[in-house]
Amino acid sequence: MNPPNLTPQQRERILRAATSAPSKHNTQPWWFRWDGDDLEVHADVARALPFGDPEMREVHIACGAAAFAARLGYASLGTGTDVALLPDDADPHLMVRLSVTDAVPDVRFETLYWSLPSRRTTRAPFRGTPVPPQVVGELCEAAADEQAALRLVASEAADYGQLLDLVREAADLEVWQMSRRAVDAATPATSAETPSAVPAEPGQTAAAAERPPLIATLATPTDTPRDWLVAGLALQRVLVTGVRYGATASFTARPFVPAPPSVELPADGSDGGVVQVVLRCGVGRVLPATPRRDLADVLTPSGSGAGPAGRCATSR
Ligand SMILES: Cc1cc2nc3c(=O)[nH]c(=O)nc-3n(C[C@H](O)[C@H](O)[C@H](O)COP(=O)(O)O)c2cc1C
């Protein structure tokens, strides 16, 4: 292990980036451990949803998203990272290890880093402005760069409406469940906005006002825990790439097997993989950010009872 070089402020920057990632019901099911300047992303099992997500599939997706965001944090400091998924066979809850390298980070990462604070899950109706084709191309590239496939579903396709309904219903359910959790925890659910509850523009009242948004599926080659992490890394890269161009999204990550029939299959004859996420993208209102846990709380697993002294032990 190399001696740690990152200052406390730089560590804070990386952790803030990581914890800005999306998660089911905003559960933030992760905790982080510094190993020198390397960062481990762990699943916070106590924050998983045992009934809704018994295999912790959506926890993996969230942790993958947090890992990608942390990479952007490193990159903003000029630091390159290698990514190891599930690096410890003996510990399936160690999701990702980011190791500092001498390599220069991807030149696109620093710009993406500055888009992180503006990323939101946007469930409100989008404006009529379509996502430009060149931006759609960049979103597909962003997914491919993380070894996943983003495919568009044409608005004329037979199951376009079905997939749109799926995302909208998932949005309603998510909002309902988050507001329940907020009532239980007496905290504000600031992203609790539904397509039907929030007008796109002053004067508009219903989701019906929304023009057909872009619908896309995000697929991975197979359906293993590793694929779920890949889906998370790719999801975050796609979302933040969209933000750069003013495009935002809502999405659902319930399991979809088999792939919807309208999804265009790859030219290489493969079966198109396993759809992990369905996204609804468009240009929409800027919403307030959702709350995140204190950084001091994400350095130990929930319920571990580690006091402030333990929490300060960020390096070994
Ligand atoms: C794995 C996963 C599954 C999610 N599922 C849904 C969903 O079904 N419906 C929805 O509206 N949002 C879904 N979300 C988005 C979260 O609700 C959102 O990330 C969280 O509330 C934090 O808000 P933010 O993304 O604006 O920061 C999901 C996020 C993740 C990572």
C-alpha cells in the first residue's frame, strides 16, 4: 500500500461525489473505506430492502453508480483510477475497489464531475424539446464505455407505451414509498414529485401534456452481481453525460427478462443481453436536490456502532 497522499478536503470531494449517486428510495445503501488513497465501496446491508430487493440487485446498481461518481471525484483532482468489481471472493459485500494509478484520467471525466451536482431523477413531465440525436449518440457511447448497451425504443414501437407506463408507474410507487419513509423518519422527501403531480411549465397540469419522451433500455451481457454493478456504473455515466447537455431522466431498475421485443438487437447476433434499467429521458425543470447522509456516517456500515473515533479512521 502506498502512503496516503490525498488531503482530507480531497477525500471529502471524492466522497461527496460518490454519495450524490442515485439509489432506490434514496436509501444510499453504501459505505466506504479508505485503503491508503484507494477507495472501497461496500454494500450497506442494513440499508438494503429485504422484501423489495432480496438479492440486493438494486443495491449493486446503486453502489456501481456511486463508484463511477467517485471516479469522477478522483479525476477532478487529476488522479486516474482502476476499477475492480467484486474484488474479494470472501466478501461479496465489497462491491468495488478504486485503485489510484499513474495513468491520466479519461479527459471527459473532469467535465462530467462538474455535472454531478445537477443530476436529478426527474419524474415531472418534460418540455417538448427532444433530446438531440448527437446527445443520444453520446449517451449510447457512455453506456458502451462501461461495457453496457443503451438502446432506444422507437415511439412507434409496439411496447413503447408499455415501457413508458412502467417507468411512470414506478415513479408513482417510488414517490409514495419515499413519502412513507419520510413520514416515518420525519425528513423531507424533496424529490417526491410525480409526473401527474408536477406541471412541466406554469399552466400545465398533467402528465398528458408530455410529448412522447425518449425511452431507452440499459442492458448488460448477463445477469450476475457483476453485471448489476456494470449497470450502475453505466447508468451513472449515462445520466451525468445527459446532464451536460441539459437532458435528465427518470428510470426504473426492476428486473426485465426477457428484453422487450421492440428493442433493436445487436448486429453481432448476440441476444441483446439482459435489460437492467428502463429510462425515460428528456429536457425538464431543474428540481431541488434530494438529501444525503452526513459523510461521517458513510465511513462505517449502518448499525456498526462505530463512534466518531472509529469514523475518523479513514486510512490504515
Ligand atoms: C437501483 C435504483 C432503482 C431506482 N428505482 C426507481 C424507480 O423505480 N422509480 C423512480 O422513480 N426512481 C427510481 N430510482 C431513483 C431514486 O428514487 C433516486 O435516485 C433517489 O430518490 C435520489 O434522488 P436523485 O436521483 O434525484 O438524487 C432508482 C434508483 C436506483 C439507483
